[in-house]
Amino acid sequence: MSPDTESMSVCGCDPASLRELRAQRLLHREAELLDAWQFEEWLELMTEDLRYWAPVRTNRMWRERSRSISMPGESAHFDESLDQLRERVDRLATHMAWAEEPPSRTRHLVTNIRVEPTADPAEILCRSNFLVYRTRSERDMDQVVGTREDILREVGPGEFKIARRTVIFDMATILVKNLSLFY
Amino acid sequence: MNVDIDGLFDFDAGMVCAEIFVDEDVYKLELERVFGRSWVFLAHDSMIPRAGDFLQTYIGEDPIVVARQKDGSVRAFLNQCIHRGMRICRADEGNARSFMCSFHGWTYDTAGNLTGVPHEKTVYRPNTFDKSTRGPRKVTRVESYKGFHFGTWAEDAPSLLEYLGDMAWYFDAYIDRYSGGLEAIANHRWIIPANWKLKAEQFASDALHAEISHASAIQVMTPKGTETAETNHAVRAVNATGHQFASPYGHGTGWFDVPGSLHPDPVVANWENEQRENVASRLGALRADTARGHATIFPNFHFLLNGTFRVVHPRGPNEMEIWAWTMVPAEAPEPVKENYARSLTRTFSPSGMFEQDDAENWAEIQRILRGKVARGVRLSYEMVHDPLPSGASEFPGYVVPANYSDVAALGLYRHYADLMSSHTWAEAVEMKLQREAAK
């Protein structure tokens, strides 16, 4: 019995619903870790070959709309390997990263989770929308909204990690003073 | 509007009143006398390479369309339909043969000439309506320096070359190092709730903030166990001597005297070090090894030696909008260009590990200036040094032997005050000449 048919017999789910449930649990767990500033644990949700990438949007006329989201190698808000993300986490841990010292309070709201199989049986494509609400200091408040496309890889029976993340912010001009956290 | 400019500055004591960062009347006067009269960066050749390529930008708060013409020239015009004031072009950039206003359909060519008016023959009187006299205001003068196009509304401004003056020598250390010049390969735009001059003075003059403001980034970006104090680029820089240049037209730059690449990315650093002899043959040994760090071309064009070039649009006294381009040597191999870009994304962009903390400083400064007492405080720019005697070095212009110095900020504000208290360029220049003569 494959792990999925086994689990199906346990929870009564079909494989597609099970995939979705597992993806949802992973993303909800991730949001919890990020909001709790448990960034070391957050990094453990990623595979070693992670690519964490956020393209930049521009306002283009309809006929040039294909160029309104930058391509890999062009403008990016994030273009990170796992080690590079770890550097950002280490920076926050110095407690001299003044943009986040004293720390912000955030709430990652993750919705519209959709899951599809990919050509690789070990990987699924997971799309989700997010709203990151941040307050900090006495009265700073901002929010960042966007969509994500993740490749989630099954690294053990029923255990998925994030192998690739594309974050597409809805804003063209970034209307917050920095992108100091993770999305 | 009643602004006492002289009362806001004490140049002998090195004091600047915080009111300049927050006062509404000061800001209104800046739009007229600073942004209305200065040479403002519009575009680089690589941003609009082909005929019909255009981009939208701003001079102060005024929207500008900059477009490459069929003859290769660059034209710029106010992005405002002369008919009823609608924004003509509403894409950030692209390629176009013409621009049609989406309100009533008045149509303009890429130089901003009115070429089409719906129902022109039937609804307008032919003897009084002349299309050739109805167009958006053209930017009065557009001049370029080594592929960088600047525009000004001022008929009487000095030429761009004269305006840059000795700053051109330092500008070359950033833009003319490599035979193919630079190309823009990435762009970031974001807003910070703080006054535009906080950015201008920092890029001109403030190397001092880095070791505290950016302590966290400097600490984690040092590869663990592989570097010593002798090889770490940040440690090498702060332990070295440095210099600062201040221009009579408000430009400023500072650097540490450290030969060899200071780029944190090893791929880029190796490539830059390999180019050292080529750069020395183009620019001389001095600029191959030093003379670049941080810089402002007055009022709002800023750059660093890592390839970030940015224009900062003022958005009221309390907000700036930063447009930062990643500019890389056109002749560099692709992997080197990619690493320049990735490194800037990770350090100097909205998510950049350096840039984030600058935003925090500026936003907090601005917030505090709501206070009546706080905005009246005279802030300290007292880190002053005597200039190198004429002929003592190959560095052109007014140069002090320290990069931890406020002289370039004071130079920026000296010129700012000249513009803010004069009606014409001739008047502003006369103020400078009289000060020289009085020395």
C-alpha cells in the first residue's frame, strides 16, 4: 500500500484531499512559526535546495502585460537560497536589526490554498494567497497582500517541505517602508 | 509663504534646524526653487534604448514622460494633457508611437507634440485653434552626461557639465570605469514616510551611520571563519583613512581609501579586482583604487559603489518615493551581473538588509518632528575638517581628508540655502562668488 492509500484508509480522504490537507497544515504551521518569531524552526520547513523568489511588478499597457511581472534574473524583492535566508534570520537574531528591534507583531493570514500534482510524483504545486498584517512601535501599521506559488516536496511519508517559493506582491510601488520579514 | 532660510542654518557652527524636514512652506518653496530649477535625473540610455521607448518619471512632484526619438535624441515633457489636465501616459514604461489621453482622446507624439484632436475640424474654430501651440509643457532643457539624461525647467541654469563641475570626475569613478559603460537591469520602488533630504544628505556625507545602523547586516554578511580583520571589507573600510568632496552646487561624495574591490559578493569582487588594470588605464590609479563610496548629485540622484543608482521623488515634506536601479557593467559576464543584482536585492532594496534599517531611522526622525519643540531643534553637523591645500592631492575640488565628516552635507545645504533664497540662477551664483571673495 502506498502511504496515500494507507492514510486514506485511516482518515477516509481521497488522495487529492489528503494532499490538500497536508499542504494546508504545512502553510498554517509556517504562518504560526513566522508570527511567533520562531525563524529557526521556520527554516526547517524548507528543503536544502530552496529557491525563495519574489519578482517585481510594473504598470504596463495591456499589450505589454507579459512584462508586468519581472522574470527570473530581472528585478526581484527576494532572490534567496536557504543559506541566504538563514543570513536574514541570523540578522534578526543579532537584535541590532533596528527595523525589527523592538520586534514587529505580525499576523500571516493564508487563504485560497489550491493544490495540484506535478510531473514529479514527489512534488506538488501549491498556490495560496496571503495577507501579512504588521504593527510595530507605538502606532505603525501596514499590510502586505499577495499570492504565492510553492513547490512542496514529500521528504518522508506524508511529510512535505517547501522546495520553491514564488511570492508575488500585489503592489507595484511597495507602499510600506520595508519588507523586513518573510512572506 | 514666509520662510526665513537664513534662520534655518548656521553654517559656521554646523547647525541645521530640523524645521527644514517638516515645514509645509519650506516644502512648497523647494518644489519651486529646488526642483523647479535644478538638473534632475530623468533616465539612462539603457532604460530607453530603442526609438519609441519611454518611461514615466518625476521632477519633484511633476510627472514627466521621457522618450527616445527616431533620431536617437531623448525628449521629456510634462505628463499632463493640455486639454483638461489628465495624465497622458499611465504605464511606467514601454514602447509607443504616440500617447493618447484617455479622457477625450487628444493624442501626442513621443516628443510631446499634439498631433490629433477628435472632431478638430468640426468643433473647434480653425482660425483660433492651432494644434502646434497646444501641447504639454516640454522640459525646458534636457542634457546628458555619458548616457545619463538630466532635465531642468530653468532657462538660466548653468549647463549640465558646468553644474556637475568637479563632481563629474567623481561621477566617472562610478559610471565610466568600464569600456561598455553601465546598464540598468533591475528597479525597485518604494516609499518611506520621511523627508527626501534625509536621503540626500546621507548619500552625500554620512558614512558614520553604517557601523551602528547597519551593525546587524555587517555582522551576518561576514562569512564565518573565513575572514580576518585584514580581509573583511567592512572592517577594512572603517579602519582606513577616507575623504569627502563637497561641491559648490550641492553635490557630495565620500569614500574610504581602500584599494581592491569592497564588494561583499566574492564573484563580483574577483571580477572587479581582475579589471583593476583596465580601470587604471581609463581613469588613472587614484580612481581605480579609491574615490568612490557614496554620492549625491544635488538634489535627488544618489548612488553607491555597489551599483545602486536611485532618484528620490519628494512626496510632501513627510514622504519620499525611492526608485532604485541596479546598474551593472555592460561588459561583465552574465554570472557577475546576476550577482551584482542579487547582492543589491539582499542589501539595498525594500527587503535589503541595509536599507531596512535606514527606513526605520528616517521614519522615526520624521514622526518626532510633529513635535513643536522637536522641529525647532538645531541638529549637529559639527564634524568639520579643513580642506586639503590646493595641489596637495589629485582629488579635484573641495576635499577633506576624512570620510567621517559633515562637510558634504553642509555643502549640500549651503547650495540648497542659496537656491531657496534666490529667484534666479545668477543671484544664486553671485552669493557663492561673494562668499569666495570674502574668504
